[in-house]
Amino acid sequence: MVQNRPFFTVLVHLTLILGVLVVALPIYVTFIASTQAPSDVLRAPIPMTMGDRLVENYSGVLGRGSMQASSGPVAPMMLNSLIMALGIAIGKIAISLLSAFAIVYFRFPGRMLAFWTIFITLMLPVEVRILPTYEVMATLGLLNSYTGLIVPLIASATATFLFRQFFMTVPDELVEAARVDAAGPLRFFWDILLPLSRTNIAALFVILFIYGWNQYLWPLLITTDQSMYTIVMAIQRMVVAADNEPEWHFITAVAILALIPPVVVVVLMQRLFVKGLVETEK
């Protein structure tokens, strides 16, 4: 029986409120700074109310970018980041679904060896294999391209492992029923496994989209053309403005803009994301 304990209820709510304040305060300060004039951002104490440069600052970074840092307009960079994040998330999920499907439902020599080979790659992050990967992309002429940004990052051992574990919980009766109905492997995969995997796919999509959106090292290495820069690269280039003083009112505006797409994805897919993480009944 759950007992009603007002003290613990109040304590829990106070803890949650404190946690929200700790997380939200830096974002609030960043947003306030993005609405200030350049001289007001560096003023002490830090302004805690909105300034009068909201439209001017945001339209400035979206339209022309930082002139001192030569970062260029931010709008195309957000589009590049969006394409890269979507490509990585969709690519990882598609490859992982097919890999897990083959490992679980097909009996071929070296099946478990293939699985453990994929799983062991968890110990090889991008930073470890970045130089040979760059050499391959350069040899294939894929520098400064969406293909070069996306393809090296679309393999995911984690997603393959999670889908494999889920597929192993699917009752064998479904497989037998599909065989009785003369459904082939692809029909079984498309009509049965994919609908059952909907919440898992949604949860992974959110995680992988944010992973792709926040990529910095790989885009920094493979792109030299300003038209292929991503939003995260823009923030770094604006902070390191050579001999010029960083334009913090623009930097904070770009940081807020960089938050919007991941937040929108999380909010829109929150219900499926939570179900995909906690659902136990299949």
C-alpha cells in the first residue's frame, strides 16, 4: 500500500524544482544575453531581463553571421546540421534493423562471429578510426559533401545490439504464423517486426538525432568549404575570432538556435521515446 506522506511529497517536488532551475538557469542567461547589445553582454552584473536587440541579433546571425569571425550566415549551417542529423539517425536505424534481423532470423555460418564483430566495434569510437576514415573519404572524393558527413557515422553497434535483443523477445508463434501465410522474410520484417519495433525506433531516433546534431570533430575535419559548415562549427568559429573580441550577443543567439531542433524532436516524440525506454510488454 502506498502511504500518503506530505513531507516526502513536498521534498520530492522541491528537489524537482531545484533540478529544473539548475538546468534552466544557464539556458535563460544565454537567451537573455542573445537579446542584448554588445556592450551590455559584458556588463557586470549580468543582465537578467530581456534586451531590445532580439530581432536584430537573431536576424543578423541567420542572415549574415558574424563578420568578425567570418562565420557566414547560420541558416544554411542549421540546414546542414539537420540533413546530417537526419541522415545519421535514419541510416543507423535502417542498417541496425537489417543487421539485427539477419543475425536473429537467418542461420548462416559465422552468424555469431558477425554479431560479436559488430559488438566489439563499440570499443572503437570515431576518434580512434578518424584518420583512416578521412583517408577513405578523401580517396573517394567525398570531402565537403553530405555523403562524406553522413556515411562514416551511420553504422551503430549499440542500435544493432538493442534491436537484436528486442527481436529475440518476439514470440516464435509469429514466425510460424507468417510461414503458414506464405509470407517471405521481407514481408515478415515489414508487416510484423517493424510495427512491433515502433517505440524502440522512436527512442533510438531521438538519441541518434541528437548525436548527429552535436557532431563537431568529424565535420570539422572533413569540411573546408564554408557552405558545408554545421551549426556546432559556427559556434566554435565565432568564439575563436582571431584577434577580434568575440561577439557574445551573436554567439549566444547561435547557441539558442542550435538548441531548437533537438528540443523540437524530443518534445514531438516524447511519448514514444519514454515508451521505447520503459516498455516491457511486447
